[in-house]
Amino acid sequence: MANTPQARKRIRRNEARALVNGNRMSRIRSFVKKVEAAIAGGDKEAAAQALAAAQPELARGVARGVVHKNTASRKFSRLTKRIASL
């Protein structure tokens, strides 16, 4: 258990940040799932639009430190490649 006031504050802060970061990751995953659903449906136009909406969310996740830059880049690249192959 935390013994110092600073450690207690860090625990409170970490819990609050975990909620915010969890919500951000959930939002990013939702956007990516929309792209994947459009790809699975075979609708290239809808998939491209969903990818255009997901890209800023991934970039925002990178900027906020929730997603690593290379992870976002890899996801975007793979989704783009899958859409191009439709």
C-alpha cells in the first residue's frame, strides 16, 4: 500500500488516466472495426470512407500516447492494403 502522499496521489491519478485511456482505446477499436466490417462486406467505397474516419482517430491516439506510432502506422497500412485488394 502507498505510504507517502505522493504515492497515494499517483494511485488516484493512474486510476483516472486508465479510465480516459481505456475510453480512447475503445473508440479507436470501434473505428477500426467499422473498417473491417466494410471490408468483410466487400464494399470498397464504404471501407474507404470508414478508413478515412479511422485514420485521424489513430493519429489522435498516437498524439495522446495511447497507441505507439508504429502500431498505428502498421494498422493503417494493413487496412489500406486490404481495401486496395477489394
